[in-house]
Amino acid sequence: MFRFYEASIFFNAFALKVGLCRSHRNNNFLTFEKKIIVQQIKIHKAFNLDGNIFETTEKLLDFVRDNTPEHYNFLLDLFDKKDYIIAKTSGSTGKPKEIKILKKYLINSAKKTIDFFNLQPNTSALLNLSSDFIAGKMMWVRAIIGGWQLDVVSPENKAIKKKLQQNNYDFGAMVPLQVDANIENIHKIEKLIIGGGVVSENLQNKIYNLPNEIFATYGMTETVTHIAVKPLNKKAIYNFYSTTDFIGFYRVLPQIKIDCDKRNCLVITATCISENPVITNDIVEIKDEKHFRWLGRYDNIINSGGIKLMPEEIEKKLAPHIKQKFFIASIPDEKLGEKVILVVEGNNIPTIDFTSVLKKYEIPRLIFKTDKMKLTSTGKINRKKILEKLSLP
């Protein structure tokens, strides 16, 4: 008689063999984690992870689970039967939220980056970003479908430093804080993209003469990472622009259309990565159909005495003169509606003649100090949290 117990063993062995599930013991019962694999995302035959090649998706997943478990859940989602993944937005188009991104959009976005930077199979790349966010997710997708040699390391600066001291890479992606903390070894990444925050003038000066190519990127979760790039250092600028007219402007990737809404905020149309136009809160200056300059956030605008001011533009003027972290904000004012304030990190008040740097209406009326600037998960100054802590009027 073919008993239930025997049937269970038969099914379990078959399931494990074909990669339908993984078994583990829990309270003396044999349970299974479902892992149905579909080939929507196909592993390139040249793909290499930390020096290892993988004959099957199952073997890749097992390796990641055992060696870099912080990335395991994303890869499970990437290879499951659904045609989408869930990703968290950062607030570029409104309040942060979870959204669905079709896997075909992940593939299209990855191919755009691969083609734009001419990243061939066997490209060596460093992944030092969390796969909780779109930048880290897309490094995986690019490497897997592009057949890269991918090294994975913790986002912590000590781990990045150690890896860069040991190896050179063709391609990498970092947030500004990681670049600044590893400035001595950044030249070991031949093509480096920086995203997740504004690259300060101070950091631009540090990287300007480095021998590699370094780019700022513009994008967000809703656009499945970057849709435009801007060269930051001398070598990249020389190789990228045919004329000086576009220096300082982002160039959009192929098949990306840009426009402005009534607020002068960027509107992105790209059916290859999003079914609908993406309406941002980023105020921009559009030079032509391929180039734009980022000016600031609509939700940060200060209306002081009827004059609209962008904190980011004021910060850019002050950056060469203030050494510590800082930002520009506003508080209510009876006469002006809002008045400009300066918030600085630490106890030192900057000694600066504001009148020589700023226009009259841009000058901060008050200066506030905070012990340490709170940062977002991507390294941006968390203006809202800091202002709440200061208990401003």
C-alpha cells in the first residue's frame, strides 16, 4: 500500500530536485518555503558573484542566503512567479509609499544603463548598496542580465575601503557619503555613478581631478532608478560633452521625454519604465529635449515677502564658506509670511559676511544650531526631522 508518509517523501524529494521548495525542520515537522522560479529574469551565462558561477537560479539563491542574507529576500522576489516587485519610494513624487514595479521595467532600465555606459559582459562591478532601495536592486539586475563579475560588500565605509584596497572595478554606484568617506580609493572604480543625494561643491572639488569617470545621476524609485546623468569630474566632462553649453546639465537616457508642469517641476514620460508619466516635485530648468538642470524641491520653496526662494540655490552659494553640515529653511513671520533661517551642525556659528555672498532677501534672519544632523537612509539631510527637534515657532 502506498501510504501517505511514503507519498510525502516522494513529493519532497521531487520538489527539492526541481527547485520548487526548500525544506527545514520546525517543531519536528517538515515544512517548505515555496520558491517557484520563472525565467522572466534570466541569469547571463557570464554572471559571476564573488568569484562564483551558478548553473541554476536555485544555486544562486542558496549562495546569497548563506553569504549575503541581507539581499536574499529581494532576489527571492526577483525570481518568483510574479511579474512585479514591491519597492519603497523616497518621496520624490509625494509621500513615501510602496509601489509595484513590473519586472520588464527592471530589465529595460538595466539595459539602458548597460548600453549608455557600454558595460559589456564580464564587467567587474562593486555592489555596496542596500537592496531595500531601488539603487541596490538595480545593481543586481544589471549584473545578472548583463553577465557582470559582481562583488558584494556591506554599505559600511570600512567594508568598502577594504574591498577597494584589494580590487579595481569597471563600474560602481555610491551615495555621496560613501564617496566622501572613501575618497582615497574612489579612483579604483573606472566608471562611478553617484545618486541618492546632492553632490556638494566641496565633494565635487575633491573628485574633479581624479583619473576615472564620475557621474551624478537623476532618478527615483518611480523611474526605476536613474533616467539622466551628469558628468562631475574633468575626465567625464571631457569625454561626455561636445560643447561647453551643457556643462552642469543632466542628459536624459534614450527614449526618455522630459517636460515641465505649471509649477516648473519635471515631468518624465518613458513607456519603457512606467505606464504613466511621472510627475515629480523637482523644479528644473529645461535647456532642450535632452538636457535639464535641477534647481530644487517644490516642497522646500520659501515664500518670503512675495519672493519665492529655493533653499538649494542659497545653499549652493553658501557651501564654499561653511565647513560644517548645514541647510536653509524657514519659519513663519508676521510681515514676510516666511523668513529664511540657517541651521548648522555643532556649536560653531559660521563667520561669514552674508551680504557678500547672498542677495538681500536670501540672507538668513536667524541661525539655529543642532548637535548632529539627522540623515535619511540614503544619506540626505533629514530637514523635517531636524526642524521638528528644534521646536521652531
